[in-house]
Amino acid sequence: MPTPPVPPRVSRPTDRKGARADGVTDWQLRHVEIVRTSRDTYLPAAMAGDVRARVRAVLLGAPSSAVVSHLTAAVLWGLQVPLVGEDRRVHLTVPPGTRIRSRADRQVHCAALPEWQIARRDAVAVTSPGRTWRDLTAAGVPAAALLAVTDQMLARPYPRYAFDRVLDGARGMRGVRTGRRGLAVGDPKSGSPMESVLRWTLHEAGLPAPVLQHVVLGPGGQFLGTVDLAWPDRRVLVEFDGDVHRERRVFVDDVRRQNRLVLAGWVVLRFTSGDVLGQPEQVLATIRRALAGA
């Protein structure tokens, strides 16, 4: 009878010192189900995809003054940042002069953070939502992605005056202009990050601003549906079809609603992320034509 595989003895993020304290040998740290994330940091392979576990692993070798920031902080706050590739590094902000370097598992930023821009999530120091948003603007996140983050924060609701406070404290710094432009267009009614991206595309092209989450009523006042983007005066609407619309139940409901809207005299346009990201000019041309013909 074959010998069953030996299970890994590491069940949480650890370093070599912590492993030895738990009775784990260097040989056991080389188990196939243990990931070495840095020279002296280890993580169970099953936790490698968990950003919170990666954060705890990185903080084992970071100074106590380190604060989780930028894209990592956005994830901890539950904010989706579209158009930005996956970055598995943990972003940390430390005071100027701190002796710590970036490496494969962490990206280090230097800045003096005031106390009001530091919060705690799961007992971890993390930049506040406002400071996180400010850091994303300075990091050069695409304006459409920044609008998506802005919309999500406004929906929480994170007040507009708090955005202004963050920007006023960063006058003359990189990203402030982009932040103000995105804030001017921000709307808490945005249905998804990719809807925000589509809306920014329309805004940059100079198209009229649509009404978000517009409730469409029939001739007799009956409810026909709530649509993503609409120009009610021209009876044109746009629906963004994300992944959830591929589900059979959702697809069937979409078809039935579209039939109701078309019969009520609406022009119904539907786009996917492939359209918005792959052929934005075609999307714009289609919407322009619909608006001009309405």
C-alpha cells in the first residue's frame, strides 16, 4: 500500500524564525505545498491567491511604520480597479528614510502619511479610502479606471467634500488634475466598473451625458425596466452586458426586457467589455448614429 503524502506543516504566513518556533524545519519549509514568497517568507500554497494572506506575509519583514497602500489598499477596501493588470505585489508606504527596499513580493513607496489618512482593516494599517484614491491618481491609473473607483466610493457613500479635502492637500502633485476631472463626472448610480469605463469614453468623446439607472415606463405607466445608460429625450438607451449576462436566466430576462423596450419605441444598444475595450471608436460611432437618428 503506497504511503500517503505528508501534509505541509505550515498553515499560515510565516518566516523562518516563526517556523522554527512552531517546530517546522528548513526541510519541511521546502514542501511542495508551501510557497516561498521572499528570501525569508513562506505561505501555504492554498493561500497564495488571498491578498490578505500575502499582506500578512509581507508585513512579517516590514517595519512597524509600514502602511498598506495603493492597489493593495484598494483591494482591502473592496474597490475594483479596471484596466489595470493583476499586481500580486503588496504595496507599502513607509516614512521617508526608512531602510526597506522593493522586491518581488512588495512595492515600497515613501511618503509621510498624516494620521487621518491611516485606518485599520483586519488589524492591518492601511491608507484611508481617500488617501488610497489619491495614491491611485498619483500612480498614473487610467482616468477611466479612476472614475470607476470614484463611482464605487461615492456609492458607499464617500462624500464629495472628502475627495476635495484630499485633493486640496495635494496641490501641485502628480495626478491632481486627473482626480478633479474624474470627480466632476463621478456618479454613485454607476452599475459596474466597466459601465464607468464606458461612461468615461462617452465623456471624453464629447457625447451628451446619459441618465444612469433610468426607469423606463410604458404608455400606461407600467414598469418596463431599469436601464444602465439612457437619453430619455431621444429614447435611446445603452446596456452594458457583463459576465453575469451570460447566465441563461439573466439572458432570457434580458431578451424579454429588450422586446418590451423596443415595442415601446426605444432604440436599445448593447455592448460588452470586448466592445468597450477592443473597439471603442465603433461603440462611439454607433451611439452617435443612434442619437442623431432619434
